[in-house]
Amino acid sequence: MAGPGPSRTEQRKAEHVNIILNENVSAEYNYWNDVHLVHRALPEIDLDEMGREINGNLAKAAAEVGVAMGVGSQRAALEKPELMDTYAVVKEHDVPLRFANLGAPQLIPQGTKRAYGIEDARRAMAMVDAHALIVHLNFLQEVVQPEGDRRAKSVLGAIGKLAAKLPVVAKETGAGISHEVALKLKQAGVKGIDVGGLGGTSFSAVEYYRARKEAQSLKERLGATFWNWGIPTPASVILADVGLPMIATGGVRSGLDVAKGIALGASAAGMAKPMLEAAKVGAEAVVAELLTVIEELKAAMFLVGASDLDDLRATRTIVNRPTADWIDLGKERGA
């Protein structure tokens, strides 16, 4: 007798991966193209000697297929323990920094669904032997998907309760984080912020394709309407700088984009789609992509005369419109 089929959560995740790989779900404008690093014709550093720390840490991690790695939402494994191995495989590799992952909407009751608490968070972290817990803020996705969780009241307090006991990083998933929200997250006790801004994969677009497949006309309309909703990633990096470690994600596609994010103030940068595409080919393709990104980052640092990441953060940047408008208006209004 066959066992039970995949849960709705499992089906949704499989659909997300297939859609991201096979459909155009990127935001319609690449905001990283608005950011320019200033070329220095006399770098006064040696490329081969530059970035030893980057090479030492990243190249070793790249050999294990991951600089730092965060798994997707572990909600499915908490609901179905038999899925734990699909996440726990991370522990088989010497990944230097591992992130567990739970959704902010699941931290409060949603209809008949219970709220996840501290013990659930600890289980999620133990599952991948995580150094920190990502709590992802994906309310745009929730509001456009057919089975979305729409309750958001008291989420900040729930994040604060987790942050009081565990190292929590708050992460947006494609719509960016404003200055006001970054301050609230800092006050709640999070240890870092991943801005997850507009510019990369739009999960509103992903849900548009899911809704179209399921003939959900209203959700299809919502997905299309909010395809390009959010704060551009480069603007969010600047606006969400409240003195916490910050990760630039959202449309990061190359080492040059990584350099731009760090020059704008991020502590690090992350990418998903390029690694997902490489992972479908195999582990060697992921290693090759990571090494390419590292070389691009080193080249960008060399060309602006930055011998380390502190120098890169201090380098000049030029930000064009429309991203510059987001930054100016955000600073003016304290958004």
C-alpha cells in the first residue's frame, strides 16, 4: 500500500523551485545597474596579494559547496519529521556558517494552525546544526498565494521572544526592509538583517504562475499587480543600516553586485537563483559558480583600490535614479 502523498507545503516548495528555474520571475528592473563603483586607475595594490582573507575563507567553503548556507523554510520538516533528512544533509558538509529558517507568519496562530515557539525554533536549528536562525518576512508572498497566512499582528513581539533566547536574523524575501522596520527589528533584539530587496526573484511573480496553473483568477491578478512591489535592494541596504550586520540579497547575480552591496554598507551579500541553477547541474557547477563570484569580487576590489572589505566599504559609490530617489525620499521621511 502506498504511503501518504506529499503535503501541500511540499507541493508548494516543489512548484516554487520549478517556476523559478523555468519561468521569468525576476523583477522587471535591475536596480543594481543604478549603482556604480568609481574606477581607480592607480589601485596601488597587488591583485594576487589582495583578499587573502576572502580566499582563505570562501575558497575553502566553496570546496564544500557553500560559503555560508541557509536552508529554505523548515516548516515542512516540523510538520512531517520524515522530511528532516532533506534538511539535515547540510550537516554532512563543512559549511562554516549555517542558517536555519522559519517564517514570521508561522510565529503566530493562523486560523486553526498553531504558532511555532522557542522549542520549534530550537528543533529547526538542531536539524541543520545552525549557528543562527533566519526568520523570514514574506507577507507579500502570503497575501498573493492561494493558501497564504494573512495574520501579521503580534509578529514583532513573537520575533522578540525568539531573539531573547536565540541568535535571530530577520530576512525579507524580495520586498526590502525600510529604516523604520529595521529600527523595530533592532529593538526586538535581532542580531542581523537580510534586506531581501526588490530586484531579484519576485515571489509575487512565482505565485502568479502557481495561481494561473490552478485557475485562481483573483490570485493570478494579485500576483501580476504586485510583481514589482518593494524597496530596491541597493536602497534598502542604505535605509536599513541601523548598526546591525546586514546582508544584501535580492538580485545579486555576480561578484560585482556583491562588491556594490558591500560598498553601500552591507556586511555580506547572498544569492540564490544562480546557485539553484548550478545545483541542478551538480556540485561541481556550484563550486565553479562560487569561485567565479569570488574572482569577480576580487577584480572589483582591485579596480577600486580596496585591499580588504573595510576599504571596499569606504570606497565611493555613484547611485543613479530611480534608486537614488528611493534613498533620498527614504532618508527624508525616515522610512
